[in-house]
Amino acid sequence: MDSAPATMKLEDSWVQEKLFLGMTWREYVRSNFTKFNAVVAVILLVGIPVIIYRLVYGLGPSTNLSDNNPWGIWIGFDMLCGVALAAGGFVIGTAVHIFGMKEYGFLFRPAVLTGFLGYLFAIIALTFDLGRYYRLPYPMVVSWGVSSVLFLVAWHVALYLSCQFVEWCPAIFEWLNMKKARKIFIQATLGATIFGVCLSMLHQSALGSIFLLMPEKLHPLWYSEYIPLWFFMSAVVGGIAMTIIESGASHRIFSHQIKRHDPEHLNRVTLGLGKAASVALFAYFFMKIIGLAHGNNWAYLNTPYGYLYLFEVLGFVFIPAMIFMYAVQNELVGLVRGCAIVTVVGIILNRLDHSIIAFNWHLPLQDRYYPHWMEVVLTITVVTIGVLTFQWIMNRMPILYEHPDYEPEHH
């Protein structure tokens, strides 16, 4: 007779511990009344009805897309920027598991989580851009268009998302105290990392390859046969910069989770990432110059689009490369983190230049694309839900810290 109440009590204690952070339901609800959550609530109250409106009434009433401008910020920002800035997972995974740079090991789980959520929410945002969003799985099970770049991207992104999930699974199973399952996925991590690195190199460059198909639409300063390489190199830069930002912010916001937090160690690692960012930015800058020379597009530099190009390449590639180098030489960790923010802005500008600003550049202004307010609201809503998901996981799972039951295995 007492078994049912005992089982219910056990379930309640599990929910309280795992989901409510050890608090009662009332305490947990009360703890969520914060200024940050108030802002989030306003965004969701506006954004969720917009999402429903888009799904019910289609693209026409909720976007400014047209036959001349078939994509907007849902592709330019949500997909192209989201995937590029989520590259920290494969960058840190390569450093730790392939090159054996164990001092960066504590960054692996946060980077993988950031990468996984970045890709996941890029795909979620993509569903809103597709007129027939319910056909998203078609490249997997129905239409095998092997000659299509988008078919290639779809399979690469889906497989890479699976690799990142495998890399994240040990943290999930530590949280759920499932030791056998955790052991299986720990053993699979190296293979998933190697496969994921290969996939990342392919789909990051494949996203750039899409623009190779439209030389008449993209401005010559941004169009080049080197676009696939540019997209891959800039994604590496974006991944490093996002890891610098995420690690600094996470160790400050979630510092209560870390028992042996060593600010000096984090600073040394941040300087190492700054050094890598400087090298990657210099390489990317010179590849941009090679592309400019190869296309013989020097004359375009003295035009309004040329000024924008110089602003992007000098202001967000060359100058940040110099600043990173100076900051590392003088051990200015704060400057490294500040420059990482500038670099992320540069990656966003680059993707928007390719997909929106320098796209259809020959059209008159009245025929150009300008985002509908619903497109902007929906994008902000998707990003907000992504941040909430990241926060929810970080508060519960051993991402920044080692689970007490598994600490001896790491030493």
C-alpha cells in the first residue's frame, strides 16, 4: 500500500533536484522573476504570435521576400551567421581531441553546446524561411538531388548536428547518472570529433559555394571562385572569437558552479585563442587580397560598394588581426575579449554583405530587399529562445564543471 506514495515521492525528489535546481515548485517560480526574464517575456509575448502568424498565413504577408529577393535575414543572419559563429565546437574539438591541446579541454563542452544549439536553432529558423517547411526532411528521405549544393549542405548539417549531439551526450548522461551510457559516448567522442571536423570543412565551404551559382547577382568584390575557402576560413575565425566571448561570459555568469576556477588559467587560454585568431585573420585577409587581385576588381574600390568592402576587410579583418597580435604580445586579456566582439560583428557583416547588402546590387533601391518587421521580430525571438535554452542547460548539466561522481576519471 505504501509503494505508490513512495514512488511518487521519489519522482518528486528527482524533478526537484534535476529540473527545479533543488528548489520547491514555488521557490523555483519565484526565482524566475528577474529583470532579464521580464525582457524575455516581452520578446516571447510579441514573437510567438508572429511565429504562429507566419506558419498559418505563409511567407507573403509576413516577409518582404519576392522572386527578385528570395531570401532575407532568415538566411543571411539566422542560417549563414548562425552556422559560422557555431564553429567553435569543431575548432576546440580539433585542438583538444586531435592535436592533444589538453589545456583547452575545459572549453570543449561549452563550445560543443554553443555549436550544437547554434546549428539547431539555425535549422529551426530555416523552417520559417521555407515556404513548405514541412518538406524539410525531403533531402534525407525523398528527393536525392546529388547535384545540388543545398542537398550537400542539408546532409552535412544534419550529420554534423548528430556528431555534436554525440559529443554533448556525456554531459547529459552524467546529469542523469547513467554511467553505462556515458561510457559508450565517451568512447565515441574522438570518432565523432574527427567525422565532425571533416563535415564542418565541407559544409562551411559549401555554404559559400551557393554564391558561385549566381555571379550576375553578387557584387564582383564579394564574388570569387575563392568564396568556399573564404567562408571556411571566416568560420574558423568566428568559432575562435565566439569561444573567447562565451568562455569569458560563462565563467563570470556561472562562476558559482566552478569549485576550482582559476582566472589565470582562463586568461592564459584566452591569450592562446587570441593568438590563433590573429593568425587565422591574417591568413583570411591575404586570401581576400588574392581574390581581389585574381578578379582584377581594383576599380570597384573607389565606389560606394568599394568603401563598404574596405570597411569590412580593413575594419573587421586586418585591424582586429593587428589588435589580437598586440594584445597577445602585451598579455592584455581584456583587449582580446573586446577584439573578439568586434570580430564577431565583422563575420555578421560579411555574411549580410554576401546575402543581402551586395546581393542584387544592380537593382534600383526601390526593388531591393528590406526586412519586414515580422522577420526582425521572429529572428530576435529565435535567438532569445536559443539563449534561454543555453541558460537552462548550463544551470543543470556539468558543462563548466566536472561532475563529482566522475572527477577521479579526469585526473
